[in-house]
Amino acid sequence: MKKTGSIGKVISIVVAVLVVATVAGLLAFFTNGFSTDFQTTYVECGGDKIVGSAAGYSLKPNTPLSVKVVSPFKTGSAKSGYSVKVVPHYISGHDFDFTIDGQVYAYSKEKDLSNGFIITYRDDSFDIQAKGGINEVLHAVYPGKEISDCSEYTYKDMYALVITPYSGGAETTIYFSGIDELVTRVVLDREVLVF
């Protein structure tokens, strides 16, 4: 009889430890490692679950980036609905000026680059695809305007994809590179080429 009582206590302690560990893990996940307030929504992108923000994603030509918006604590109509916006991701030392019909503008001050992307919405997910490199993105944002060439100013994670759930959850931001930000420039010296 005594053995059964001690086994029961051990099992109770193990279960209690597992419950505490599970709750702590959930709190860590939904607070982005205890660095933000508790989030009620997260997104899944490229196999990753993102709370708060994440960087290092990229768009590829003719291949959309798929993002799923997950609200595990909401049900019914409160669960669905979100807005998406693409804005510049300012990184010190990478901002640049460009011209629109001769007027100078700073890339970091652009309010919305969403028209430079094809965004296909579904109930709880969406796909995003660039209309081209930075020049094509800016031409789509400012149709019919003369825009200076910006291709030499591209940098990694130059865009920020901001996802805001209508359910009242906090924003999630994905920093990503566009199409031409991934191209490495190669300069060849003709005098050295040997075939």
C-alpha cells in the first residue's frame, strides 16, 4: 500500500512539473521570449511560427511567399480578419534618396509600398509576390511618374510586411528582401578574362 501512495505522489509531481513547463513554454512563445506583451495572434511563414517580428525572408521571382495568420484564442467571426501593409524597413546606413518627377524623396519616409506587390487574400492566410525589383515596386506605387533608378541602393530586408489582426491582437512584422536585393553584383575586368 505504501508503495502505491509514493508512486502516486511521484506521478502527481511529474504531471505538475509538465503542466508548469507547458505553461511557461506557451508564455515564452506568446511573449516572444518574454520580450513583448502577451500576443493573441501569430503568423506562420516558411515553416516558422512568428510572434512579434522576424527577419531574413525573401521573395523569389514568380514564387509567392505564403503567410498564415493564426489566432488560437479566438473563435468564430472574431478569429478572422487582418490587414497587410508593406513599408520600408529602415536600417541605419542603408537609406537612400530617389526622385519622383524631379522631386527628391527618402526611401525610409515612404508610407506604403503595398501597391508594388501582388497580395492574394484568403480567410486566414495570404500570398505576397513582388511586381519586380525596387524600380518596379516604386513605379507601381507611383504609376505614370518618372522615377530615378534605385537598383544600386538595394539591401537585405529592405521591406517590412506588417500584419495587423482585426481581432485586437498585436502587429506581427516580417522583414524581407525583394527580388533584386538577392542578386550579387559581379564586375568583370576584361583584361583578366581567360577562356
